[in-house]
Amino acid sequence: MTKTNQRAEDTCPLVYQCRLPLSTSTVNHLAGLLRRHLKAIGSRWRITPPGKIAVIVLAVLRHDQRLADMAGGNNVSESTVRRWRDELITLLAARAPRLDRALKKIAERGGEVVLIDGTLIPIQRRTGRANRRNYSGKHHHHGLHFLALTDENGRLIWISAA
């Protein structure tokens, strides 16, 4: 009998594909943000092109895929996918308007009514000390609370951070 330290999932990697309903402009927008960021910080190169990084991050965010699963299917490490995800979320958050500026813009346009609503987006249970931090006693599951501000026609004007 031979003992190995190799895990069962490492012996036979299985990769599955799924359809990700994204527009080309969404992927190009994220890839462009990433390209500009890499140029600004003076990053010399990355093996994975920005367009593929954008698709991987959008798959993680859209389908709540485990980082290890996405990393294994794309031949990168889990920490790399985590870094990409955090980097793109930071880049998108930097482009979002602040609440005071959004309200000022509405007032300048002559808007009189805004609607505010909150929702709890379910997330996977966290482990360790952060376990209870995102637990909602009202909904009895883990989640992140978002507030959204819309105009009277329902167009999104502002959304809060999680």
C-alpha cells in the first residue's frame, strides 16, 4: 500500500463551463479600468490578460463561485483570484459617486423625489472571528446590507457600500 500526500481532487481535475450573461461592454469596461490601474501603478506585466481577469472576477461575483474553484480552472492560485477580486472591487468603488454629490446632482436637475430602499444580500457563512459579524438576526442568515437610492422612475442613483 502506497501512501501519498496528494489529495483526491488533485489527481483528476475536472473543469466545468457555465454561461455567464455579460455584455461585452461590461467586460471591456472592467478590463479598461484594470489596464489604466496597472499603468498608473507601474506594473510591468501580468501573465493573465486584463480581459480574462475581468471575466474571472465577474464569475466569482455573479455566481458566488469559490475562489479555489475558479483558481484551479484557470491555473492560478486562490490568493491571486482573491487579490484580483479585491482590486477590481476597489477600482469600481472609487468610481462610484458619494451620497452628497448624488443628492446635489438630483437637486440641480430639479428632482423632488428620491426613493431609498435597503436589502440584505445573502453571502456564504464566514469562519473564525468574523463568523457573527455579518449575521442578520432578522433574516436568520449571513448577508451584507445595501442601501439604494433611486429617482422616481426607479433608475439607480447611488448604492451604499456593504
